[in-house]
Amino acid sequence: MRKITTFLMFFLFSVAQVWAQNRTVTGKVTDEKGAAVAGATVKAGSKGTSTGADGSFSISVPANAKSVTVSGIGLATQSFTIPATGSIVASMSAAMSGQSLDEVVVQVPYGTMKKTAFTGAEGTVTSKQLEKQQVSSFTKALEGLIAGVSTTNGGGGPGTNAAVLIRGVGSINGNINPLYVLNGVPYDGSISSLDPNDIETVTVLKDAASAALYGARGSNGVIMITTKRGKKGKAQINVRATQGFISRGIPEYDRVKSKDYYEMMWEATRNSNFYGPAQMSMTAAGAAASNDLTTGNVLVYNAYNVPGNQVVNPATGKINPAASLLWEDSWEQALFSTAQRKNITTSIAGASDKSDYLLSIGYLDEDGIMLKTGFKRYNMRLNVNTQANDWLKAGLNVDGTYANRQNSING
């Protein structure tokens, strides 16, 4: 009782202390013309709120907070300094002008085009976004980055791909997978053989108009993959090495101990003898349950140092006080462990006025948290492009991958 009281006092004191360190900041969000902006998001650290219909807001922030960040649909995200006294008047500007929007280029099946001329539905993931996620297949990095795209774990084993659905399930019995296009060519190989470090952009085309060039093959959407190329300037040599550790994301379920398990199995057997076709008396049912407990009819092994018919007392249903365990196994410790992940990528790239080149070599060694599982991948990619003259452009795109996946479930 003393511990509970102490905890409550400490909790109340902590809440009062945190409350005293916060202060309330008010303000109003308007656009460039002075009109109120409703539904804008106002954040200060981990605190956040939205503006009302008149653009006003009130937010409790830490006493040491210096600024608030305001964002909204069609508005550029901006930070505003919190004044010592008074309210904040946040005048927002448009997120992107027509000129800057015209400079954005979108990858489409028939080449590239400006964002202002593109009327389809698409989403793009860049190499910088892929670098933030340590995954063996880029499909696992799409979750939460593109609207309308849902992914599932795909089994969770090392080297497995995520199952990707674009705008839901399009067929009950037919193929529901999107079409993958690698550097303009439909790709039917293993997605896990592509090194995410070699990918420049991943563009997901979600509507029929964008995927019409591929006909029925693109009916479930198209995922266009563009690999990296050399850039103008001196040759660049990049080496990237990462080392990580993998553990279970969901803790193992609580299980009964050996003592409780033996007693529960004995009780189930006794009840079966009493209520089942044998119609034994309760005393006879308990004695039969003790005799049959480790004979193979109920449990196969006897983990105690006494004969199987003496492990459980038939009168009480409890473990014999004189019995002690010979071993205590943990399936979790025997089957699962903290796994390691090593990834090394080396590339050399460069370009001149009319040519560019890139050579990339990668190595991935990802162990699974389950015993006897893992994924190793050795990959190489060579991209060479040249503009021979005004009307002739030639290129060479070669990649090779050797992968070895070990799955304990399939032996």
C-alpha cells in the first residue's frame, strides 16, 4: 500500500510540474490576401492543433518553445516566432507557384513530361526517401509514402517482397499485382534482386489513362523504377556500409510453465474420463489420468525425475512435491534471437557533356530472427549512356544478381 501511495503522489507532482511549464499561445492564420484559413495545422514540438472557421487557434506549448510551425493544403509550411506578449498573426503563402510547378518532371510510360501537363494520378518516391529505410526490397518502403497504395508484409522473412495493391483489389480470381517497369522495360524478375540503393525514383501510376500504354497488363496499376545514372562533374566514388540488428516487433505470448501445463493436461484427461463415454467415477478418472499422462496417449515425454504415473497426485491434481524438473525448455529462446543485418554498396559514377556512366556493386547479408533463416544478395549494375549525335542515343544497362534465401519453414 505504501508503494501505491508513493506512486500516486509522484504522478500528481509530475503532472503539476509539467502543467506549470506550459503556456498557451493564441493566433490567427490568414492567406496572402488576408482571408482566414480554416483547418490549417499548427504544431509546436509534439503539441498540435487546427485552426477554426475564422482561422484562429489556441495551443498549449512548453515554456521554452520559440516558434510554431503552420502548414495547410496548398500552403507552404512556415515557422513563426512566438512573441513574448500578444498573439501570432501567421500570413501564409502559396505552396508552389505556377512557374515552379511547370519545372517538375513526371516519369510516365512514354517518357517524361512536365507536371502541369500531366493529368493522371501518380506518386513518386525518391532515393532520399528510400535511403531512410533499411529494407531488402523497395516494395516495403512504399507503405505510407504514396496515397492509394497499400502493402502487406509478404511473410516477413528475410528478402521477401511486400504484396502491393494499388487502389484496392481489382479482381477476385485474377491477377491483382501491379506491373513493374524497370528503366522503361516491363520487368518480370524477382523484385528482391533489385538493390534499393541503385534506385533513383519509384513512380506509381494509379489510373487507367497513365497505364493505357501497357493495356491489360497495367490494369492493376504500374510501378515504374528508374535506376541511378552518372552526373556531370568529376567521377564520384561512394561507399556506404550499414550494420543493424533485427528483433521481434511483437513480443511473444505469455505461456504456462511446465508445472501448470502438466496439471492442466491431467485435468483435461480426468474430465474426459469422467464426462466421456467411459463414464468413470471422479476418483477412477483421476487415477487413470495420472497413469496415462506420459504414456503417449496424452504427453509423450516425462520431464520429471519420478515415474510418469507419479508426476501428478490423482487425489489433488497437483504436481508431486517430490518431483523436480529435469529440464526447462523455452521455445522462444530456442527458435528466436536478435539477428544482424549488413549492407555494403560501392559505386563509381560520372558524366561528360554527351555521356554518363555508373558502376555499382552491392552486398547484403540479412539474418532472420527465426533459426535457420536468412537472405544474402550479391548484385552488380552498369549503366552507360551516350548521345552520339542529334538523332542517335545509345545506352547499355546491365545488371546481375546472385541471391540465396534460407527459409526454415520450407526446409
